[in-house]
Amino acid sequence: MTYTPAWNATFAKPLLNQLIAVIQRDQASAISMVNPNLAQIEEFHKGLAARTAFPWLGVAGTAVRFDHEAEVFTRHETAAVSLMLEVGQVDPEFAQDYAQDYARVLDMIVTTATTADWTTPLPITHETVPGAVTSPNGAGTVKAVWIESHTYDLTTRPEIEIPVLRVTLQLQFELEET
């Protein structure tokens, strides 16, 4: 007997690359509106990695929750994604201001992206995407995107002498896949 999967769902994995691609595409415009003194984010990571330049952005899928009452032939899910941006190697007073500004930049990018931005292949610069173009969730699968929270905290890193300010944005993606 040949194996036949019940679903073609890809869940949160394509969203991480899509999110990086959207941020890479839109950050210059958003930064110019919020605070032109901010540096563009050059480091994007989907896991733990050495930080070589600030600001540093980590993107992580944190949970996928399923609607058990959804139709039999679709997977209705909510994917939680975290954006963790660290600002450092500047005066701690400026780090606080910059973290607040970066939160606004990231929030602006996510909340102004269109539904098509989440399901259209986009150019991306990331080591896990050798073809330099995203492979997003299928057309029509992303139903809604919203920001759940912004959280700020001061952290220390063994390789950095001064404290680093981290801002974490919690995002939710509502998906319906077959």
C-alpha cells in the first residue's frame, strides 16, 4: 500500500522565511519613517547563533495550535511566531530608545503587509534558502496576521561586556490549509 498524506499543510515553517523576506524588503522604508538613525537589520537567525553585528534578529516558530472543530478536509491552525531583536554596544540610554523604535519598525512592517505578502514568493537573503526566493504557504492559506505583544528585557551575553536590550514581538498567523 502506498502512503498518502492526509494533509498538504506546511504549518509555520514557510512563515519564518516569508517574515524574514518581508522585513528585509520593507525595513529601509519603515526605519526612515520611525528613526533614520537606526541601522538596518543585517543578521537574521532562525536558531541560536553567534552575534556578529547589532541589531540582531531571531525568528522562531513557537507553537501551532489546531482547531479540532474545523472541517475534515482542512487544517485550521494558529501559528505563533516570535521576533527577538537585540540592541547593544551603544549607550544603555540609547539602547532603550532604539529597542522601542525597532519594535515600532517591526510592528509597522508586519501590520502593513498584505495577505499576498505572506503567500507570494519573495527574494530573501538567508543561508537556509539557497535559491534566494521563499517558498511560501499556498495562496489563500493565510487568513489573518496580528501582533499579540511587545516585551522588553535587559539581558547579558558572555561575549559582550555591556547589557543588551531585547525586544520580543509575539505574532499570530491564522492559517487554513488542505
